[in-house]
Amino acid sequence: MKPVLILSATHKVKGLLRSLSLNTVCEDSRCPNIGECFSSGTATFMIMGDTCTRACTFCNLKRGKPAPPNPEEPYNLLQAVRKLGLKYVVLTSPTRDDLPYGGAEHFYACVRVLKDNIPDIRVEVLVPDFKGNHQALEIVLSAKPDVLAHNIETVPRLYHRVRIGSKYERSLEILQEAKKLAPHIPTKSALILGFGERWEEILQVLRDLRKVQCDLITIGQYYQPSRNHHPVVKHYTDEEFEELEAFARSLGFKGVACGAHVRSSYRAFELSLFL
Ligand code: SF4
């Protein structure tokens, strides 16, 4: 698509989202694929606001005390999804440690309103770790999303610097528990590279994810959103991404998206077709 058409389509999607008080990860995380996704009418919606109760050093979301979830949000989402004619929707949220069950009930409401009103819509949820609360996970899974995603983000050695307030084992456990609670719902995770991880550590994370039967994986390059964020320690080459993709496939992941600009929700629909 020509740049001028991409810009105008992007502008239109942004206008619609503003009018319905909806946020997208695409804008808030300054995703490098924003033009491509918006121009094709795709967006990853961020429910429950744009303020996070954690403080990952790579993330561009606001930190602080978030507002309560908007009870109208599921219906605003429905309007947006209908107007954009979407058939595959990704819903995520900031981590909401301030809410009961980490906001799982709001995830439930959003998934059900979409599924109950749009025949054949497919909904992927990208959830926080809910502080390891299995009941919260059960609430989300009971809404019957089509994919349950939780991002591992980085290697365990770097969690204390990159994912402050989160735990590697807890994130693995969320994916494992999801498989136990709803074996028929595919699980997905994402790794961002460039924080100073070692090659063997990346391979071990991929093995760990397969051990908990994670089905889909995305691997992308970290870009520093501002000078106040974690520095980029390494830029990976196309060859290195290809090598990682081959390794991930050899472990048995059903779908793998690997490359500098790949983000957890990038081409989520295409990746789900591998299931
Ligand atoms: S928990 Fe998620 S939304 Fe919150 S700061 Fe970390 S990456 Fe960003």
C-alpha cells in the first residue's frame, strides 16, 4: 500500500479509537509495525486503560495509579470491531495488580461481549501474570478465548533488571496452568531480544516454553523507546533470527514468527492459522 494511503487509514483507525475511548498497544508501545497493521484494519486493543502498576524497564506504558476499568469498554470494543470489520482481535491490558483477580473479570466481559455478538469472531487474549493467581486465569479461560497468550519477554537472569516485579517461573507456570485448565485452548508467548541475554539462555527459554506445551512463539528485537529505558545491548542479524526460528520449529512450536520487527501480536491472525 502507498504511504499516503497507509497514513490516511491509520488516521481513520486512530480517530475511531479516540471517539470510543479505546487504547491500543500499537500506539502506546510505539510499535514499528503500526502503519502496516492499522492500514489493514488490525489493532491490538489494550483494555483497562494505559497505566500499569509495574515498571518493566523496556516498556513505554505509563506507570502509576490506574483509573478503574470503564464498564462501557466491552461495548465500545464491540462498536470498534464492527466498524473496522475485524475477524481476529487481540485483547491485552497493562498489569493491574490493584484490581481483584488482576482485572480477569473485565477480560471475561470483553471476550464474551465480542463472541456473543459477532458470529465467527476469533479473540486472542494476552494476559498479565495475575501474580500467579490461578482463579484469575480460570475466569479468563472460562470466556473461551481462541488463544491464551502470556509473554515471557526475557531470560530469567535479566528479570530483576528488565521485568521488575515479575518472576520467570511464575510466567512459565501461568502458561502451564492454562494448558491444564483448558487443554484445547492454544497458548502463545513472546521473547524480546537485545537486553544482554546470551545465546544459550535464549535457547533454554525456548526449551522451557515447550516443556509447558506452549504452542506459538514470537521473537523480536528490542528498540529503546527513550533514553530513560533499558539500553539496547545487541542488535540481532537476520541470520540469527533465522537460526532461532529453525531451532524453535525443531522444538515443536506449531507457529513461529521471528524477526527484528516482530512483536507479540504482529500478524496474530496468520500465526493462529498454524494451529
Ligand atoms: S507489566 Fe506489561 S504493561 Fe506493565 S510495564 Fe511491564 S511490559 Fe509494560
